[in-house]
Amino acid sequence: MSLRRAGLLVFPLTALTVSACVANGALGICLFPSSAAGQLVYLDFADGTQGITHGDDDDATRNVSRLCGVSSFTRWEAASECGERDQCREEVLRLVREYFEPYRVRFTLWRPSPPEIFTTIVIAPPLAECTFGGRGIAFADCGNANPTSMGFVFDCHGDAASCAVLVAHEAAHTFGLVHSLDPADIMTSAPEDPALRFRADPSQTTKNECGVLRQSSHEALLAVLGPRKDGHHSRL
């Protein structure tokens, strides 16, 4: 299923592009500087009070999304197999951090305060205005040019591991990664298996506007985020 919005094709759980860069055809890497402290990502589990504004480009610091606008998202609730709400959120956070262990990036459950710059992944029940029939959706920010990108995950109603793999997939789109044709890569177009990881071996990609023909998900993340140097996650 797809639909066209603002001249772009929108696909369920897909990579949508907002800018272009010159990519390395072998690895799918676009080199942009990352902050010394590491990029910050806010996992926003909807509480039923917040919404987003539709704008020309993503700006997570102002709750602006290029994808859609809604007055409020329905409150996200944990499934019984995931435990109570706060416990499940913490477990999803832990698992997402594990996916990104090798890279210089920070994840938090608390909305950062100015002057922090951050990306947001909204986790919420499906909503017609934003879901477009998909389990999750994000623009692929080619080369990680916009550190205030936004992504969405709408299929986090089961266990924490099934939620975390989708969150990691959409977060990677906001760093510029596109879909891989390698079914063992977390950037496969419909990730379900929590055992998937960011693969070092380059693979062919699906058609994308970032100009990436082959992508090593692992090397691409190292290029845009940098390697983690201390071996520990920042606990915000």
C-alpha cells in the first residue's frame, strides 16, 4: 500500500526522504558531523495529552512533523505480556539501547529541555491521520542532516522486544538509513524478529531518494553517529 503526499511516496514502515546527499555507493554512507556528546533521541510514549503540528520539515523540539498533524495521540498502554506501563517503557528503552550499543547516540524517556537538540520517536496506538496503514513510519533523513527529525511507531501493543525492534528501525531512518533487501538486517522493510541487528555486510537497498544502492547498516551508523567510546549508555 502506498499513497502520495506532498510529492513523495508514503509506504508503511518505509524510508521517506527529505533531502539528498552524495552517498558512497558501496556502503550507503553520507558523511555529516555528529555532536561530541552523541545524538539524543526521545522515546515519546503517548500519554493522551500531546499532539503534533504539520509543517514543512520535522522539528522535534517544537513538535512539528512533515508527515502529519494531530491534536492529540491516544494514550499508549502496555500489553499484559509487557507488564505495567512504566515497566514496559523501561524495558523497551533498554532493548533499543542494546541495538545501538556500538554507536554514539543517547536515548531517553524524558522530553529534553532547551537548549538540547533531539530526535523524537512517537509510540502510540494507530491514528488515521498519521498511520497510513503502516506499523511505523519515518522520513529517511539522508546523511542525518536534520538532528530534530521525527518518527512514529504504531504497532507496540505486544511484548517489549517486538516494540523495540520497530523503534530501532524507525530511529535508524531518522539517521538516514534506508531499507535493506537483506532479511537478516534490522533495516529490512518489515522487521518483526527481535534478533535482527544492524549488519556489517553491505546489501542491496530498495529504491530510495538518498541515492544509496548498497548499504552496510552498521557502517552507515558509524559514519553518521560515530562509535561509542566509553562503552556505556547515557542514562537520562
